Amino acid sequence: MAQLERFAEFTGPADGVDGVATRMRALDAGFPSGDGVGVFNRVYLSVTEEVARHVGSGLFPDTGAAITLDVLFAERYLRAVDTVAADRRPPACWRPLFQLRRHPGVRPLQFALAGINAHIGHDLPLAVMDTCRTLGCEPADLEDEFDRVGDILVSLEERIREELMPGPDLFQIADPLTHLLGSWSLERARDSAWATALALRALRELPRVAEEFRDRLDGAVGLVGRMLLTPLPD
């Protein structure tokens, strides 16, 4: 738990995108080699740094909205880390990654995809709603910022896969990892996240139904994450 205890210094609100990156770097320094949460944290840090570059270059239509969305989005992952550090159960979408983080049969790319699945499939639509409440706007007002962040994720996906691929035999048809990679798509996950955000907005006047919807979403995304983390033979 040493790597999680280091996070105790960073439990306050993040100071913009740079503050989020600082918190992730502090976490990264404590993860042991091969830790599955550490693999995802490094991936997410690279995404956050890319978002910061776009913010600094004025490439978002609404910089303030983009920063708010990015920070509230990141806070959901960091809150899951806090929860585990406090010996409590994180949301169901994150449990497979934390439970299997040291499994020797799970490859680094699986850890990365499982974390991305949890964060995009569950946290992103909820972060859109968090941002709407914070800024007093509607999901449609954030669509450009949502799409731009999604484009950054998709553009980095190929690089992430290349960096974490186990070797030149990856695309042999008999390799089980090939089949796992083909079963999940970041673009489809992003599209689903936006549709989920719109559904949550439509359910705003039905709080009990919305709560049930969020619980089912959490469980469904967690199930996909557990499948992505299926231990594979060498």
C-alpha cells in the first residue's frame, strides 16, 4: 500500500490540468514495477499532459469548460485511488484493475485497456454531468470539448498499444491477446459515453431511475474490465 499512501498529500481539489498531472506524477513515483494501476496511471498521465498542451495552445473552443471537464473527469479516477488507499471498495468499474493489479498472467496492455474502459465507460459520462452542474450548462454545450478530448484519446491509443505490445508476434491469429484487443474499441466506448451522458440528462427528473441506471452502468463496465483482464498464457 506504500504507493497509495503517497497520495495522501494530494487529496485536495486539483489546481487545473497541471495540478492533475502533478498528482499523477506523485502517484507514479510510488508504483512498483509491473503494477497494473501504475501502468494505467502512466497512460493517463500522458493523456493529461497532451490535454494540457492543447489547453495552453488555445485549441479548445471553450478553454474554461475543457479544463473543468478534464479536472472533474480525472477526479473520479483519483477518488478511486483514495478509496482503495482507505481500505474501502472502489466503484465496481475499477475493482477488476485494483484486484488483479499484480496478477502475473495479465499483460501491461490489458491493464491499460481495463483502466481506460473504466474511466471512459463509467467516469466520463458522469464527469460530463458533474461539469454541467458546475457550470450550469447542458451536455450539448460541452459537445465540442468532449469531442476534442476524445480525439486526443484516440490519437494516443495507437501509441499506447505500440508501447505496451508484448512483441512482434502480437498479431498472430492464435495469440489470445489479439482476440482481446479486437473485442474493445476506444471510439465505440467514447460514443457510448456520450449517449450515456445524454441519457443521464434525460433522467435528471427521475432520480431513483437515474441512480439505478448509474449502478447498472457501473456493474456493466466492471464486467467488461474483468474480461479484459483475463489472465493469458505466455
